[in-house]
Amino acid sequence: MHKLLLLFLISLCIIKVSAQAQWEVDVVRNINPSNPNNQFWKSMSSTAKPIAVALPLGMLATSLINHNKQLQKQSFEVLGSLVIASATTQLLKRIVQRPRPYQTYTDIYPDQIDNGYAFPSGHTTTAFSTAASLSIITKKWYISVPAFAWATGVAYSRIYLGQHYPSDVFMGALVGTASGFASHWLMKKMMPSKKEMVKIIP
């Protein structure tokens, strides 16, 4: 039932973005300057992929050095979330094939030219995938809040830089967050804890 609902929501989003909504264009125009060279937002945008890759690899390296099986499992979970998010993003990009805002509207200015498709935002998906995984495995508000604040900043930066419409980053946030939960669910099935093993094997 939940899977059908998710498929319906994704299909609805695909239908919606096929015809460009005027309000989205207006939002991008209001946020995107004629010369998007603000170093803060450019730097924020550029952190998404390096952090998303470095974090699980750093966790894995630390777990191997310290022989920490729990941390190793968590590193696989964060990495799994990134893989799921990236694969889903690329699939949706190929299905929707939505042009970037500046490819359609001459009064929207990019920080750089990117010929890839816009929907959903890969940077946003990556950032929210990392934030969601960190939130799930740590269960600490002082980690979750900064992580999601960073991911939200990445999402905003993609609109500021003229690379995406609001629905691109909204879907990116949804896919990224869902990937975190999907990876957590898969990890529990593939590598159950001792308590879960007791339940499986009475």
C-alpha cells in the first residue's frame, strides 16, 4: 500500500513538472541574481558531494582502524543511502528530462553552464540523503538539526545559482530523505543486530 502511494506521488510530480508552473519561474527569478557570484552559496553548493562521499568513507576507515563493527555497519548504511539516492535521481532525470531554468528563460542566470537535466536536484538529493542517514543512526538532535540545516542550505543554493526550480529541490529532498530510511531498512534486513537475531531465531 505504501509502495503504491509512493509511486502515485512520484508519478504526480512527474506530471506536474512536465508543464512548467509560472510560480516556480517567479520564485527562481526572485532568488537568482543577475550575477550569482556569492561565495557563501557557491561554497554551500559545492560541499554536497564531497561531504556525502567523505563521511561514509571516513566512518569506514575509522571503524576498520578501531575494529568497531557498529560504526562499520553505520558507514555502510550512509553509503547505501547515497547509492540509492544517486540511482533514483539519475533514473528520474532520464524519465522527466526537464531543462534547467536558464535553458528556457534568458532572464535566469546560472553560476555555470550544466547541460544535465534539472529534475530532481542531484546536489539536494545527496545532501538530504546524508542528513537523513546521520539523523537515523545517531538519533541526536544536535546532529540532526545542523545536518538538515546544511542540506536545506544546499537546496536553497541550487535555486540561487539558477540551476533548479523549487520542485527540483523539493523532490531532491524527498528522494534523499527516503533513501536514508530505505538504506536503514535494508541494513536491518541484511545485517540484523543481536537483539533482532534473537527475535528471528527463537
